[in-house]
Amino acid sequence: MAFHFQSPAVIQSSRVTFPKAELYVPVVGGLQNASARSAINDKIRQTERSLVHDQGSLSDPRAEMIGYFETKTNEKNVLSLSVFNYAYTGGAHGLTLQESLTFDMKTGKSYTLAELFKPGSDYMKRLSDLVRAQIAARQIETFEPFKSIRPDQPFYIADRSLVLYFALYEITPYAFGFPYFPISVYELSDIVNPGGPLGRMDVND
């Protein structure tokens, strides 16, 4: 399958503030398709608003909120990034939420996990088995034996790998942080959608 790869996106940081909060939001530019740029930035803003909402009230006098982001992939028409929101709203410690987005830079399409794989492929079992093997190999302490990822498991793409992750407290104690499970695209090549973002990671420029 032939691809025409455009230049990487230009990603700038926009500072957004409101009482007790300071957010640094990614703003994507430098794309050939203006409607794709608009769709990507709209999705990012929607995600930022959702994270703010999910953190709840900042009514505690000591409350604070900080937002930031990390770019994971910006090549081969694939933009994958993670948006973080840390908030202290009272209690023993604050909580960091993370959402990740993976886009086609030519069209602005945002990908779900299922869309990374061929239709009908049992991607959930394959990925769950690989995560379970990493938990054992890395001796990760989980609350209970790991069974399966979710169909919409959070992910991003980085360094020719699919990185699955879980929220704080979801499968491990808070002190462990976010549990990340990188899986090489080459371990998944037989089920990867060749036209999707993972398919492009295996294409030479």
C-alpha cells in the first residue's frame, strides 16, 4: 500500500487559565487540510473539557488544577498525543487523569482501538495475552489477576509500538503510577489494519 506522507504537524501550547487552574493545551497547525486541522483541534478541546469536568469541584480552599500534554508520534500522517490533568480537590493527594488521542493528519479522523486492526480480528484476546505476559514478566502487583483489556482500552502510538495503559487505581495501587504496556507493531503485524496508523509505522519513508 503506497502512502504520501506530509510534513509533521506544528504543535503549539496554548495557556488556558481559570480560578485555581492553569492548563497547557496543544494546538495543532501546519496541516495541508484545514478541515482536518479543525477536526483535530475540536477533538482536543472536547477532551480537555471532559478531563476538567471529570476532576470535579475545585471548591476546597487548597484546590488546584494543572493541565499538560505529551506528543507521542508526529510522523507518517499519524499524530498521537496524551493529555493530562492533575487536580488536588482535597484528601490525601491529588489525582492525575490521562486521555490519549490518535489522528490521521490528512483527514482529521480520530481512531478507536478497534480501528487499528483488521475487521474481525480478535485483537482483544491478542492484546490481553500480551499485557498479561508483561504483568508476569515485570512482576507488576495488581489488585486481582488480570483478565482482559476493554474494547476501548486507552492507548497511544510511540516508537513503532502500541502503548496500552490503565488509569490510576484501575489495576494497580496508586504508588505504581500509570501502568503502561508497550507492544511492538511487529508482534501484531498479522492483525494490524494496513491502512491505519499502526500499519504506517511499518512503512519506510
